[in-house]
Amino acid sequence: MEEKAGSHGRRPTKGGLVTMPFIFANEVTEKLAVVGFNTNMISYLTTQLHMPLTKAANTVTNFGGTASLTPLLGAFIADSFAGRFWTVTVASIIYQIGMISLTLSAVLPQLRPPSCKGDEVCQEADAGQVAILYASLLLGAIGSGGIRPCVVAFGADQFDETDPKQKTNTWNYFNWYYFVMGLSMLVAVTVLVYVQDNIGWGWGLGIPTVLMFLSIVAFIFGYPLYRNLDPAGSPFTRLVQVLVAAYRKRKLPVVSDPKLLYQNDELDASISMGGKLLHSKQMKFLDKAAIVTEEDNKHLKSGQAPKLWRLNTVHRVEELKSVIRMGPIWAAGILLFTAYAQQNTFSLQQAKTMNRHLTNSFQIPAGSMTVFAMLAMLSTIALYDRALIPVARRFSGLDRGISFLHRMGIGFVISILATLVAGFVEVKRKNAALASGLIDQPHSTIPISVFWLVPQYSLHGIAEAFMSIGHLEFFYDQAPESMRSSAMALFWLAISFGNYFSSLLVSLVHRFSAKPDGSNWLRNDNLSKGKLEYFYWLLTLLQVANLFYYSCCAKMYTYKPLEIQKKEGGSSEEDGVELEDRV
């Protein structure tokens, strides 16, 4: 039985920690499939489909961008009419079809170009083979669009925020979610990448395909245990209604007393179960949408519902204000994901040229270098949850230790260090190639250990532990409760724009750094004869400017003011106004 979005009754047997294994099973296998392929995707494109390096790098980031853009559609469907459970279920099935198709494209010889021998010119994949690959990736992207924004919000839904005992679980949940996701990514960049490189792409893609099927079964099996919240209608329609109503009343003077603005608790009941948004002083123009005119008053006195394209409640006006206030903070995250995207492109190409041998007979797959980012991320999350939060709590008075805005800021600083270090490591790698006389031999192994790349990978992992989880907490906490799937989609939209900006930056640098003699910062034929370090340092400077921008936005940010109902002793009672800047 689903919990209706307007009812205040709660079933204690629904939701809670018991649902986590079923929910996490779905997320784990989706990450196994995505990360297991994306981490090594540039190798697949260059060695199996024989794409040029810059084209392959842009294909990786463009696909990553598209897969992170589709969550907007999935979130809209979930928040508007389907609900999170059914959106995740259907999206998982679509994803499963895409994985089957991708596995077949790796297994059947006619779906990829013939392998090349020796120094012969490799035949690039034809249009038909590339089309099949892209169709498979598109199905995966559509499936991810339904899974990504809804799984994390659906998991958080299992804890009742109006119950003080469960609210702490909600905050801890984001750490658990990212930790479990990190573990699955760790398996992907080690076991799956090793299978792909040493056993075959058929097995490397087939294993997560089978696991994905099992996870769908497990997720559906847990249905009786879930706390399901019914969707409250299209949140985007409500936002547009506020804009239209405010525009239609643009000539009216601003009301001096906010108590005169329209309130209707019954109308807002389905979108304010966790608390009612209170009037804030910013963006006063939007308040005009809640001004009751003579025409509105006559309509209301006749007992009719308000015409929402002319009159909106304060709560609905504040929903729009909350979304607008989140925008600048959201935009600041784009460049971090641009920097992070280089791990699967140029950092991976660096690793392929370096000595990766652990023993005479075993070498680390280049795609598995991201294991160091995963380990650093997992260690940071564990340390943060078990050591940093208790210490920080004593000084800040916050249950979560530090605010999500501070947590994100720390992530930005560490990401700057990561790209700065990456540039210096590239200089050392090129010097080693020059000293050994291998600067003109791009396919030879340079006598420098691949472990020189560990610092940049590790710093990126630590940055993600701070910034990404802080980003998720920020979106879930500050978004209107009826838009939480959409808010999670904003997280993936930032990743999408980060990947697209990476593609744009690579293309611009490749174009404008080219010289008549064929030299280029980002060489397709020989990485060692390029200036990859300049690219990393350019990215570092962009991130420094972004940190300054973020600091200004965070300082000026206004937390949403919320009137909540707290539960004590199993009963629900009004407990006044709680301002979100206290968390």
C-alpha cells in the first residue's frame, strides 16, 4: 500500500534501514556497468574501434554528458506522475536492454572493425558499427536517467524527516550511499577492467549485464517494504504558474506586510508534508504571484479553488525562490566535474605510456588506475563519518559536523591541488621519455613508474568525497520536498555540463594551440610531444576563479525558512519555525 502524499499517517513497518539492501543492489549494479565501461571506454574506442585519441576522448565525455543529462527527464516523470519506484523499475529494464545490446556489439565480430597487425594502418569503425554502439549507449543513458536521480532520493524517502530519531539517518544515508557506490566503482575499475583487458570485452560487459538483471529482481522483490510517496503533480508546471502569475501582476505594488499574501494549507498539503515554506525577503517581484486582487477575492469567496495561473500560495512562490537560489551554487560544481573527467581520458593515456608492471608477468591495466581515486574517496568518507563529524560537531553544534556548503568548498580546494599536481607529474613523465630517448616512440613504455600518477588520482578521490556528497546533501536539503528527484537530477546535470565543457575545452585547446609544424598541446599521435601540462594548468586557473565565485555565492546564500512539524513520542505536533541555516 502506497503512502499518500496528503496523509499524515505513517506506517512504522514501511521504510527504514531494512529497505537499503534492495535499493543499494540496484545502484551497485548500475555503477558496475557504467563505471566498468566508462573507465576503460577510451581503450575500447581506440583499440577496438580504432578511433583517433581526441575523437575518442570527446566521445567519452559526450556520452558521460548525455547520460548525466537524461536524469532531468527521469526526475520529471517521477515527480510528476509515475513516482520514484516505478520510474526506477522501468528505467532499469531499459538499461538492461542497452547492456545486452552493448555486450553483443563487443562479442560479434561484424559489429566492430577487424583487428590490425603490426604497424599497419588500422581500419576505423564504419558508420553502421558506430551507430550500433551509439544506440546501445543511448539506451544506457536513458536508463541511467531514470535510475540516478530517483534511487538516491527514493533511499532518502525511507527515513521520515519529521521524526527526529530518523532525521539523523537521512543525513548519514548520503555517506552510506556514496560509500556503497564507491565500493561498486572500486570493483568495476579493478575486476571488470582486468577482465576486459585480459579475458575479453564480451565477459567484461556480460558480467554486469547479468548482475543488472538480478538487481532488478531484488529491487522489485523489496516493494512491500518500501515507503512510497505518491507524486504531487508536475513541479515544473507549478514553477511556471508562479512566473506567469507574477508577470500578470507586475504592475501591482509590492505588499509591505507578508501576512497579506495568499496562504492555503489545504491546497499545499500534498507538497508540504515535511513542512511549509515561509516568506523570504529576496526576489520580491515573485511575491506578486501571491497578492490577492479584487478579482481573486471574488473568485475565492464564491468557494472555488484559486486560478493558479493568476494566484499562488506563499509556499509555491517560495518553491521557485528556493530553486533560483540554488542555481549559482549548482553552477559552481560544473568545473570540478570537468577536472574529474580527465581521469578517464588524458590521465588514462598517461598511464598507458608508463611502466605499469608489478611483477615481470603482471601489469596494472591503465583503466584500473582510478582504483586509487576510489580508495581515497572511500577512506575519506569512512574517516569523515567516524572521526571528523564527532570532532566537528563539538565546535559547530551541527549534527552533521560541518555544513554542506563548507564541505563543498573543501572539495573545490582539493580539486585545484589535484589538477596542479597533474601538470607537474606530466612534466616529469615527459622528461623521463626525453632522457630515455623515447620521445619519438609513442608506443614504447617509458621507464617511469605509473605510481607517479597516484597523487593526482587520490586528490581527485578526496575532493569527490567532500564536494559530491556535499552537493547531494545540498540539493536534497534545500530543494522543495516535492522536487527532490528533480533536485537529484541537478547533481547529474552538473556532471553532464562538466563533461560537455571538457569536450569543448579539449576541442578549443586542440584547435588554437595547433601550429603549422604540426605541434599541439594535445597531440593525437604522440602525447609526449604535446603540452598536456599546459592544459592541466589552464584547468587549474579556471578552478581558482571558480573557487572565488563559489565563495561569493556561498557567503550570500540564504537557506530556505521552513515551518516543520516534529514528532515526539509517536505523535505529531507543531513546533514552530525552524530555519534551515541551523543545519
